[in-house]
Amino acid sequence: MKQLLKQVIVDQQEINHDKWVTRKIPQLLIDCNEVLVISGIRRCGKSVLLHQIQNKQSEKDYYFNFDDDRLSKFTVDNFQQLYEVFIELFGEQKTFYFDEIQNIEGWELFVRRLYDKKCKVFVTGSNAKMLSKELGTHLTGRYCTYELYPFSFSEYLNFFEIKYKPNDFYSTAGVAKLTKYFNQYLFDGGFPQYLKDKNEIYLKSLYESILYKDVMVRNNIKNEKEILELVYFLASNVAKLSSYSSLTRLIGLKHSATIKNYIEHIENTFLIFQISKYDYSLKKQIANPKKTYFIDNAIAHKLGFNISENYGRFLENLVFIELKRRNCEVFYHTDKTECDFLIRNKNKITQAIQVCYSFNNETRSREIKGLINALKVYSLNMGLIITADKEEEIETD
């Protein structure tokens, strides 16, 4: 095993991480004095961000990526050997960078040992449940977490080196330029590797890797057809309501608990998110239909059934991901009318948001009515309607 570990370490040292695929590093990641955990979907840029942080540190360090097929027999018992190989190759260091560490059951025990030795540890992972369970068991109070997403629109523009100024949001030429790129981003999404060459085979490979490795294999799910049909339906119905019972009938299962488990496993990969209707009764929140959003528009757009490009639903998906990026707790509202998003802060609804790509005569009345209703229900003075191309203030009685 030691010889193999040496080979893997040396090979990984030689991998070229594209320096132009850069992310803004939040100060939290620099200032954290505990174990730093960066989580997010596969291929969203966690490794690149890890190397950016690594390059900003002055200390010498160790780096190891566990997402390597040569490590299929690596277990928690091999961590000590890995440590010894590090020392043999690079001498004694106090800073560790571990990519996709959740692949190794019991990893948190080794990280805890390093932490207790006053080592600085950075880890990445792409399974929310495994990370939270392991961190909560052995590293309670000893870690900071940061969730990384595919590129935002500003990161998308930076990726393609598209320059823009604040005035561009108001000038005719500037608005036309930004609208052009935004409409591309709306369907191309923000996965760095996909944006390089727009290779749909890569996108399909990523999607299949998530479903097969992170959902089916990891959770011992045998029925591939059920998982594929479920995700295909959800991708075809982004931002729409669905209940566990309706999905159970659609997929042809006997018990809604199976669908619930499937969705939980898929959510743990960061591929999808579900939000609940806001209700003061937790029981009703759980029972009501959910709205499903995807981590990135490209996957939902390319892999779902979309006869026409639905700008409205994909804009809503983008807004939801931006709210997640800002650590918002999100719900939806519906009674006589619907409001797309409610934001809760400290057990109180603090904001209501509608999303409408084209704010025209056909949609204007509906969107305003839905927002006003939500404002009244939750005693809010002001709400927000996010559109693609309109900006105005609307006062109502």
C-alpha cells in the first residue's frame, strides 16, 4: 500500500489545476481556525478552490485526493501509512488538504487526531449526509463549513473574461450585452468544465457518475430504472409542485416511503433541493407538496424533457440557487395565489419574492397579486419581483 500511496501522491502533485478557473475566496475560509469543510456537488470547483486556498497559505503542506480508482482498497486503517508516506516524501508538516475524503469510512477519526495534534486540516466532500453525520459525531464544535456551488452569473462572466462596468446595467449597449450573456448562462449553467467546450457527453457523464456512484452504489439501490425515471421527471419539471404520493404512482412503486428515501439520497449529492410550503404547523409542512430545484440549469435543461426553453422556470431555478448561495432558508407560499419564495430568518418570514422572466400585461397582474397576498399574510411592508429586463417601484394600498 505504501508504494501505491507514493505513486498516487506524486501523480497528483503533477496535475495541472487551471489557474484561470478561479473563485473568490470568502474570508471565512482564510480565518477559520478549525477543520475547514468545503462541500458541494461533484465537479463544481471544490478542488480548484482548495488549491487556491493552498496557494494563499505560507506553510508547507500535504495534499491528497481520495477520488482515485487506485484507492478502492484504502480504508481507515491506511491513514497512518498515508501520514508516514507524507513525512517520507516531504518531511514533517502541519497543514493537510484532503479532497473527497468522505469516500473513506471513518475518515473523521484520523482528522480528529490531526486536529488534536494542532494540525490545520482542509477537506472537501460531495455527500451532505455523510459529512454532517461524521462531523457531528467526532468533530462537534471543531469545524467550519462552506458550501460551494457552480458559477454564479458574475463568476460566469469572469470565467469568459467578459468585462463590464456598473454603467452597463443602465446603458442600451450594456444591457444588450449583459442580456445576451445572461440568456446563455440561463441554460448553460456554471459547471466550469462543461463551459470550456460545451460537451454534452461530459455533462451526461457527470450526471451518471452522481446517480450511479453517489446514489445507487452508496445506498445499495438495485433498481436503476426507478432512479433514472425519477430524476428525469424532476429535471423536466423544475420549480413545479409534486407530492411523494404522485411521484410514487408515476414511477410505479408501492410505497411513498421509497420515493422519499430516493429523493433524500439524491439531495445528499447536492444535485437537487426541495422546498416546502411554509406553515406554522411542521406536520403540514411535511405533508404538503414540494417544489424541486436543480443545482445547475445545464443538467436540468439538457437531461430533462423540455420541448421549448422555459425561461421562467429556469430563471426561478437560478434565483433559488442564488438564495442558497446566500445561506437563506427558503419556502414557498400558496393559498388562493402563489408566491415563489419566502425567506425565513430566526423563525420569522422576512422577505417575499416572485420570479417572472417576462413582466408583461399577461403576467403582471398575477405576479403582483401573488406577492401582495404573501405580504399581507406575513405582515411585510415590501416585496420583490425579479424579472429579466424590468425595473420599477410599485406602490399599492
